[in-house]
Amino acid sequence: MSLHSGRRDHQGDNILNELNLSHNNFSAEGGLIIGSALGCNETIKNLNLSWNHIRGRGAQAIGLGLQKNASIRILNVSWNGFDVAGCHGLSHGLSKNSTLVDLDLCSNRVGIIALSKLLEGMKRNSTLEVLRIGNNPITAQGPMFILQSLKSIPNIKYIDLHLQPVDMDFVSSLITCQKTRDIHVTYGKVCLKPATGDEDSTMYIKGDPVTVMFEFTRMKAVDVLDLFITFDTDGSHSVTWEEFKEGVQVSKIPVRMRDLDTIIKRIDINLDGEINFSELMIAQKEHNLRVKRLMDKGERVFINSEVGVIHQELLDWFKDKGVFLKNYSFLSTLQASEN
């Protein structure tokens, strides 16, 4: 924890106007306390709460705390897990807040649903000028969704999408928008074809992403503990959205980045926004049991099932990528599922 120097007012009293609380482990509980305190503070203008594992109710409380706060102009909550709950709180907070100018929500597991919540609050706000929302799973449709919403948010002047890919329709719409208002947007790669997704479809397997992930690991005989260690890069015994994203990429699991929220929410039993070892193990065991039950009914039943279709696509995918599955056959997978 670090405190930036405050200033002295004309009467000689110390006034704290900039507070850096980044890189602590406040989690949801800390967020609840900070959210409550925001309504009481009248001096802090620049607050940094980045990298604090703030999620769920804690993230929501911070958003709601902006309703009564009348001093903060710059709020940095990047690298937390605001997701839907946090953006719901921010939506309510922004609708009543009249001082916030700069909001940093980068790397916060903000999907398209969370984004829609946030934009609703921004439409009722008259002071926010800068929104930083890069490195979030808003999908290829997110940038256009934001741009269309700007018609009802005249005060916004700068939007930072970081490396988020956009299509030519977005670029054309932005140019049209800039002819009538002062707005600057930073973004990533421009796709020449209309974007229907955020990745090359030949690199990923269609279907339920949770099934794809666990069928992939089952077919490759990946141990769940090894998988968890790959994901848990900081050794905290829990996996954040960012760690999960990196783990999926390192493990070359053929699921789309836009589907990571779906996977995490399905595996996250205690709904804390992170995955621990027991949750991952339970999810993998459930998948293996599902496979065994289908296989027990015969090869034809298995092949025609949802898992079987994904299984066959994975076989083709492994072949295309030059991945060799040792002694692989229906009989061997049936025996493996029984172990």
C-alpha cells in the first residue's frame, strides 16, 4: 500500500487528494469497506484500486459508493473482476455521480452483458469524459455497441479499447461520428471482413466451450493438477480471469477468448469470480463421468452425442495440428474413462 502526498489548504491542514491502494489483496470484503467509505470522503480526487482481486459484492459496493461521493475525478479499478455485479453497481453510481471524469475498467472480466449495464449508467451521467475498457471479453460486437451508445452519452471524449479488434463497419461509423463531435477512440487490429467473432474460426472448436476444454484435456490425458498449476501462475491457489486466459493460451486449448467467462462461471461453484483446484477437479470428473455413461451405451450413441461431435472435431483438430494421440481408439478411451 502506498500513499501519495496530499496538499495543504490555505489554513495549513493536510488534505489527501490522491490515494494509491493498488496491489493489495482486498478481495470482495475489502471492496465492501471501501465502497462504504467512498460516501463519506470529500477530499480524494484520484483513487487507484487496481490489482486488488475486488469482485462480486465488493466491486458492486464500490460502484454504488460513487452515488454519494462528491470529490473523486479519476478512478482506477483496472485488473480486478468487476464483471456484471461491479458494472451494475457502477451503473447506479454513475447515474447519481457528478464529479467523476476518468474511469479505468481495463482487465475486469467485462463481457457484453456487463458492458450494457455500464453504458446504461453512463447515459444518465453528465461528467464522465474518459473510459478505459481495454483487455475485456466484450467480443467483436462490443466496440460497435459502445459507439452506438455514444449517441446518448454526449460528454464522452475518449475511449480506450486497447488492443480490441474492430471491423471496417466500426471504423466507418467512428469516422462519421467524429464529423459531428470531438471523440477519440483507440483500438487494435482492423479486420477487413465484417467480424462475426474475435478469433480465426479454424483455430477453435465449435460447441459448448466447457465440453471442448475438458474433452481436450481428457483426450490428451492431461492431469488436472498439472492443468491447475499451469493456470495458477502466481501460486495463490486460485485462478483469476487473466490467469485462466493465459493458461488456455499456453495449453493451446481450442476455445475462444470470448467464451472464457462462460467457462469460469460454469466451473466457479462458490461464485467468487475465481477457480480453485477443487472446483476444477469436480468439473473434470463430471465431464469424464458424462463421457463414460455415453460410451457405456455404445460407440454409435457416443459419436452422435454433443460430446461425441466435439470429440470427432478434436480428433480432426489434433491431426491438422500434428498432435499425436498415442494408441488412440474408442476402446482405449472407454478404458481410460473407467480409470
